[in-house]
Amino acid sequence: MKPVDLDRLKNWFTDYTTGYLTENDDHNRAIYLKINHTLRVCKNILMIARAVNLSENDLLPAETMGLLHDIGRFEQYAVYGTFSDMASENHARLGMRQIAKHKLLTSFTLSEKRLIAGSIAFHNAATLPSGKNHRQLFFMKLLRDADKLDIWKVVTDYYNESNGRRNTTIELGLPDDPKCSEEALDALHQGKIVRLQSLKTLNDFKLLQISWVFDLNFAPSFQALLNRGYISMIEAVLPETPEIAAAVKQAHAHVEKSASGPAVNHSCI
């Protein structure tokens, strides 16, 4: 692909997403939340890609998948009024349908289509698919890292600035109960991601967000996470209990160790 292809998609993205704006301020805040998220994911993916020395040619598909990764969110919110996949449908699948409907990748080569579409299709999956080649897996991991870095920004901004005002769009409608489930705490102790199906409270959701560190892939991603302090910010809005402190300590240790490793671990490619 060429820079002009990406420029075309950027113009299309602006027209498409602003087309979902209405006269309802609450609705528009949700739409702008995802527009701004997408633009920051594009910056994140370029930051990581450059830090791991991707070629200039590879920056183009990387930024393209960042631009289109959440394109299904806009139709999701328009139809269902939520960003919860559990309460609606998988936003990655919705996005793939929008990409096909608008023929966004028709001018790309077959390998470019597979690379971009495959990364978008699995950017929110619990696990990566088997049977993919090293290059495909590399870009999938690149997008997942860039996406997580900005989701951490979105939730920590909300926790720091909400002043008690609740946003069910971000909280997925979970009750703000002071408890944390044993299943969520156990996952952190084991160095695993908290299962979405196990969420019972908003605090469980916060533990899930912390557990994403165990699915981060590149040292520059860990360095950005450490420098931005997102995990400490989430920990600060959790109850101060020995059980939670011990579980979160596992995440802190993993981040610090991984941030000092090689830019690209052999397991990432």
C-alpha cells in the first residue's frame, strides 16, 4: 500500500464516524470517545512500531489497522446503545462487516488485506489464533498492545476525573460493589488475564484492566505503561486490602521486568 491509500482511509474515517453524531449530547460523547480512542491508538501503534524498528513500508499497514480496528463500535452504539460486546455483539465482527460493506481494502494486495483484516478480527479476542505465520502474529500483537495502552488511558482518565459521576458506557453497567471476586484475584496471582465472564463488580473490572499486563508483548509497550503509571492509577481506586495489594504486586513485578527486556522478545514473532 501507499501513503495515499492511508490518506484516503483517514478522510473516509472522519466522514463515516461524524455521520454517527446526533443532537443528543450523551450519544455524541460516546461517539467522540471512540473517535479519539482510535486516533490515539494510531499514535501508539506507530510509537511501538518505530521502537521495534519496523520499516517505513510496514508503518502503513500498522497505522491502517489502528485506524480501522474499532470501526464496528460506531454501528454497535447506534444499534444497541452500548459498547458491551456481551450485551450486543462482537465489535470486531461488526467492524469486519463494515470494512467489507464499504470495500475499504479492495485496492490492497491479498497479503495486505490478510494482515490488516486478521489483526482487526482478533484485536479483542481472548487468545490469538493458531496457524498464523510469524508476520501475522507480530502485527496482531502490535495492534493489541497499542489498543490496551489507550484503553488504560481512557479508564484512568475516567477514574481520576469522574467526581462520582458514573458512566455506564465505560463501566459496562457493573455494580460499584466494594468486593472483589476470588476468581479475579486468583487470576492475577497466577499471572493470567481475568476472564470477562467472571466479572461481578466494577472492582473486578478494574482487576481485569490490571491483568492485561500479562497479555502485553513488546518492551516499548511495557515502558510506556510504566512511564504513564496506569497500573498504579487503577490500583489507587481499588479498596486498600492485603488481598488486592498482593495480587496487584504480581502485575507491577511483571511490568518492571518486561520493560527492561529486549525491544522484541522472540515469542512476539
